[in-house]
Amino acid sequence: MREKTKVIESTQGLGNDLAGVLALQRKLAGTERDLEAIAARVGELTREANALAAGHPAQAVAINARLREVQTGWEDLRATMRRREESLGEARRLQDFLRSLDDFQAWLSITQKAVASEDMPESLPEAEQLLQQHAGIKDEIDGHQDSYQRVKESGEKVIQGQTDPEYLLLGQRLEGLDTGWNALGRMWESRSHTLAQCLGFQEFQKDAKQAEAILSNQVERHSGLGQAGLSGQ
């Protein structure tokens, strides 16, 4: 049991990065199987000690003292295992949060670039297409609202009460996440207003061309009628 306790304690040097977490998981998985065997053995020893103490009253004190040593070692081993499992849980939560934060910030950056596109429609169909694409981006943004809230809430739990520089940097990244998310909303609204104006302009252009065509036809018609009248005279 002392050997297993040392093995578990040695995992403290594995670190909390992803590679360290995975290595710790493998070691603890193997140790858990060993602990099941040790638990069964401690149970057997307890029953044997109780039987020996009952059969040899003169040696009962020594037998029980030895049994307490075994049981104390077992409890120490279990406590050490629990602490490492708790550490693993914290490290796993941290890694899950960091992955979620990285993924969300990558999506946020790509979406900001898409919204900030400077493409301007040169025709009515193109204006309608760009406005439709822009509406699709809004649907995607709305679909990420829950993800944003989850990342933000889990991040706040991770950094709560922490004063280490690494956690302070995480706090700054969360602030940047807030800033980027709010900026994305403003960028989308601004781009939407611009595209709506472009659509209106293209519709005006279409209507103006149609009006010009009608006027041109009218002019040609009246001109033709005038020439026909002169010819009749």
C-alpha cells in the first residue's frame, strides 16, 4: 500500500496540460484496478485478524494494533487517490474550458471577417443575395448564443478566486471574448444597414431604368405618330 501511495503521489509532477492529464488518467485507471484488489485483501486481513484475536486473547492487543496499521495505510491510500482524482477533475475541467474557449474564439474571428466583408452589390440580384447571406450569418450568430454563455460561465468558475498569472491571463481572454462578441453584434447591424441601403439603391436603379425605357418608348411612339401625320398631309 505504501508503494501504491508513492506511485499516486508521483503523478503530481505530470502537470495539468493535456498530455499530463491523459498520462494521469492512464496511471489512475491502472491504480484503481489495484485498489480493488487491495480492498479485497484488506477485508480478508480484517476477518483473519478478528478471528485470531478471538482465538488468542493474550495476543489480541498486538493483533488489533497491526490491523489498525493496515487499515490506516489503506485509508491513507484511498485519501491520496481521492485527492489525485479531484486534481484530475479540475485539470480536466480546465482543459475542457480551454478547448471550448479556443474553438469559440476561432469561430468568432472567422465570423467577424465574414461580416466585415467589403463586397458591395453591383446589381439587384447580387444585392438580394448578399442580404440573404447576411441574414444566414445572423442565424449562425444566434445559434452560438448558448455556446457563448456556456464558455463565459465556465470560464468565470475557473478563474474565480484564482490569483496566479496564468488565471489572470485567462480572465483577460474572457474579457476579450465579451468584447469580440459584442463587437460582432454591432458589426452585423452596421453591415445589415449598409446592405439594406444598397438593396434600396439597386431597386431604385431598376425602377429608374424601367421608367427611362417607358419614357423612351413613349417618345418614340409620339415621334412616330408625328411623322405619320406629316406624311398624311
